[in-house]
Amino acid sequence: MSLLLSEALKYKDLDGMMKPTIHVDEFASKMGDDDDIVVLSFFVRSKEAANDLISWFEKGYDFVMDADCSPGEISPGRFLVYVELRRRSRVPEHIEQMLDDLASLTEFEPKDWSMDYERKTYPWSKETFAELVPLSPAQYRKEKETDLNEMRVAAGIPPVQIHKPTRELRQLQAAAGI
């Protein structure tokens, strides 16, 4: 007599186990600088389901740099699963693909999901994500460092030059007439 050992997620295994909200950039990246990495987080209702989901993200997508679980419960019976992706223009499509695939594991379709970004909730769409979330390291630095400079000015502290132009950049700008 042999026993069948199956550790992979099956159809609707996470039904009732997730909250249909993607939290974006609420946590710092452990794989690199925040300007280079988008951190997504998902609420999951058990440690075992969180571990299964981590394995699913890491083994199923070559664009997922890392996935991990909160070290402890966020609230009773609730854990966070973190997913790190490179901050690039294809991130909205990658997230859409993950949500399409999650429909086979959960009761949620992509249209059922929302995203939390900068303490506001929005219905999920690739377009909304691309409009709100910086999709390149340079765009991230520009947006975040501009905010910091506004705070510096309000506090009476001189602003810091965000981008120091290199010789090559000045040459390109001169050639382009900028």
C-alpha cells in the first residue's frame, strides 16, 4: 500500500483564506532598495496557507524576486505574505497575471480585487496601478525625493539637489536642445 503525498495547491484551495486587497509599497524591500523594488502584501488567514502561497509565487513566476511571510500573526489568525518585484513598466501586467491565476485558488476574480496605496484604497486595474505607483527607479526617486524636499523647505531647511547631472547627461541634454 502506498500513500500519495501532494503538497501543491489545488483548485480553490485558498477559498475563504485571503482578503482581496493588494497592499503596495507599505513595507520596505529586503531584496534591495525601495526605488528598485515594488513590495506587494496580501492578508492570509493561516500560516499554512501563507507558506503555500509563498511557494506558489516563488515557483510559479520568474518575475517574483522573493516572497515571504510575516514572522508572526498580524492579528489573530492573520498573516501577511510579501511579494517583491522589480520596479519596472511591466509590473502592472505581472500583477494582473498573478490575480488571474489566483482566481483558480480563491473565490476572487481580478475585478474583485482592490489595491491600497499611500493609505488610500482603489479598485484594482493595471491602468490605476500604472497611474499611481512609480514604475521605474528614477520615477520613484523623483516622486519620493520631491516630497522630502517639500518637507525640508516647510521646515526651513535648504532642499537637496535630487539628480546630479553627469557629464554624459549634460551632453545629451545639449544635443537634444534641452
